[in-house]
Amino acid sequence: SALVVHGAESCVIAHDPTGRTYVASTRWGDGRAVGWGHEGFFGRGLSRADNRQMVLNSIRWAAGGELGRVALEPGFGILFDVLVEEGIDVVEASPNDLGEAQVYVAGAGSELDADEVSALQAYVQAGGGLVLSGQAWYWSYSHDDVGRNFPANQILNAGGLSWSSTGD
């Protein structure tokens, strides 16, 4: 999905040949967030050295410095293995149980309740890092109003980064 960069502290990291943004970042409060318009980069896409390096760089940037613990939403098995291989302290966690994690990595379309959305917003604003990946266009086939209801948009709209339903 194309990402929309609309905050003063937001920027495009990568776009396709047509100019659609597919990786973007934002600084929000004391924290940082990176959005990826497709979850494939965090799975089989990690087998390509350039994709792997870019994903790792985005996680390190979201940490805001020295990378300590990374918390992953369950289901990111390939990324989990890559982080372990890189010597990074990694655990699986939920938005309400991030503990000492510097960065939380999750699916952009993962269903969240209001408490989880608030917890992630507070986490980023207090200095945590957030990396979200996923496709809003696919999510829109079974849901309404991507702008308001897509889970990543509920978290990061106020931080200057949004997913659109424009396909890839």
C-alpha cells in the first residue's frame, strides 16, 4: 500500500517508480516510527541482502540509537530468526506488554482494541520505536474507511504517517 506522509517530522524513505511511497518514517513526541507498505519485506523479502539491510536499518533508526531489546508481534518468525542471527535481543510481545523493548515491530493491519492503540501511541510519544508493515488495500476488502479504521492509521495518523488503500 502507498503511505501518506503528512507530518512536519515525517519523511519518505523509499518510493516505487511511479512515486508512490512504500517506506516512510516519522518522529512523534520523543519516539520514532517507520511504516512499510507491504509485510513481504519482513518475511521472504529478508532473503535479499538489500531488503534485509533496509529492514534492520529501519529497526535501528526506530530505536533512536544503540539497539537493545526488540519486541515482535507473534507471527514474524523469519524476522525473529534474522534478529537472533544478528545478535539482537528479541522477544515476542503484545502492545500492552512491551517491557524494556526499545522497538516494537507489528503488522500494520493487526486488529487492536482502543487500549492497545493508546498504549502504542503513548509508547512512541514517550520515546519508544515502532515499525509497522502491511497492506491497507487488502485490509480494505473486508473493512470500511481505511483512513480512520485501518489499525496503523489509528496509531500513527496523529504522528504524521498514514496508509492509503492504493494497491501495490
